[in-house]
Amino acid sequence: MPKIRVIVVDDSALMRSLLKEVIDTAPDMECVAVASDPIVAREKIRELNPDVITLDVEMPRMDGLDFLSRLMRLKPTPVLMISSLTEHGSEAAMRALELGAVDIIAKPKLDIVQGIQNYAEEIREKIRMAAKARVRALSTEPIPVSYTADAVLPKAVRPLMKSEKLIIVGASTGGTEALKDFLLPMPPDAPAILIAQHMPEMFTKSFANRLNSLCRITVKEAEQGERILPGHAYIAPGHSHLLLGVSGANYVCELSQAQPVNRHRPSVDVLFRSAANIAGRNAVGVILTGMGKDGAAGMLEMRQAGAYNFAQDEASCVVFGMPKEAIALGGANEVVALKDMAQKVLVWLAANGGRALRI
């Protein structure tokens, strides 16, 4: 099997050296070139046609985001962004994902050498995942008005949705844009939504803030013990598992820093299992694009507890890993294209909001 061919683009000679070493020590990949800025990288990409590019955000001569935007319009290629763990770095990383980057590699703030060595295997996994990702040319077309309009679900049927209903969502690679597409059509009175998205610490707050600025519902990073309300979406912080809990007659968010599950914290399985145990048939599960199997077992438990579940279809996934595993295990009731997911979920809730679902 041919090796995954990677080009590393970073203005730091140390980072170029460290990433090249991480890549070249894996038997299934090789660093075919390094570049100190996008101008140099442009020629190497044309010459070598790599499978994956790692790209720093802040570089001389051309900003990494500008270069990414041009690349995804002219020659769509799987890109992993290297971003610092700062507020500015996380905002830039969110923009990079919007422009078509597959995922983020977090650059350590202090001991870079030890930090990169500690996350060497995670970096390799992200490269392997990126090589399999389905990337598309960056579109400049605006979102159709009908896509974000109230026409997604007629107002007349919305009162059938009860406050005890919950939408429970899991996503990973490609999930930031998929979640945006899923949340944009949600009406202000939509049932509460809990989300586990695989994302490094420091990035989830910027991600939540970005979605909140775009959506009609309130989107925020989940906090320990806060009451879960309709018209709100709660995103698991990058440092903790998010679980559904109860306090009196109310649903609440519970955060846990227990060990990673399926190598992830937050883990989709942890969220889905808590929904199975607490909400049962009052929950609707949604599993979106992502690599691996996190969420598959938990989604099956949700279905067995009476929940109704939707999985994103292969054609619309960046990586058809997590939905594929959930479908194969029997956790999904329906397989749906991303563009139809919000409508399918809302219409199902409107039709079943006033009665318990019988399995």
C-alpha cells in the first residue's frame, strides 16, 4: 500500500523538523516536503501533489487562512491546521474549518518539543483520517433563504413538541460544519440540544460563540449543573465529558473529567449512554460525520431505551466512520443526508412529541 504523502507548511524551523520526524517515523506515511511559507508551499504542492498538508495559521508573506481559501477553491486537498491554544488561535482555527480544513492540530504553548512528542500518535491519526476525508471545493454561494427560513417546519405543528424532548448529537471530523448546517434551520422554540464534538480544549468555546452568532437558537459551551432549556444547544467543553443529568424536575448538564472513552474526552458514547439512562424515549439521537466508532454503542443503547435515531449518510459525510459504525451496530432508525437532517428530526419530533414512541 502506498504511503500517505504529506507536506508540512510552517514558518518555524523547529515545528517543521518535529512534524517531519513524527510523520517519517510512521511506516504508512512520509513527509515529502517542508515549506516555510505558503509561497514556497504553492510550488511544492504543484510539483508533488500531496495527500495531506499540515498548515500553520500565522505565517509570513501570506496568511495561512488566505492560502487555505485559495487552495480549497483551486485545488481542494485535505488540510490539517496547526493552531496555537489561545483565544486568537482558536478563532482562526474555527475560520479554517469553515474554509474546508479537515481538522486541527493544537500547537503547544510552552514546551513545544515535548508537547509534539506527547501527541505524536494523535497527529499521525489525524493525518490518516485526513487522507481518507472527502474534501470539496470551497463554495462562495450564500445559504439559500429557504434553508434557514421558518419554512423548514410549519409553525402550526411546533406546539406538538414538548419541553421534555431532547436532541442528542455526536460528531467528529467534519462535524463543525455539519453541526452548523444542522443547527442553522432550528427554530427558536426547538427542543434542547446536547452536543459532543471531538475538539481540543480552548477551541470549543470559540466554536460555540461562532454558532451562537449564526443561529436563531442560543448556542453555548455547557457548564456544570446548568438547567437545560428549549431553544438552547449545549456543546461539551473540550476538556470534559458532557452527560445528561436531572435535578428535581429539570434536566441539567453534568461535566466529568473521567478517563477518555474511545480515546476521546468528550466522548459521544458517554453522552449517548447518559441520554439512554435519563431521557429514554424522550430523546432523539443524531450521529454526524467523524472517524472511528465513538457513539455507535451509545446510540444502540439509546435505541434500546426507546429513543429514535438518525445517522448521516455516506455521501454527505467528510468521513463516514462514526455513522457507518452506528448503522452497522443497529443504532440508527434512519439514514439521512445532512441537508435534510434538521427537517427530518423536527418533523419526527412534531409528529411524535405528544406521545411516547413504541418500539
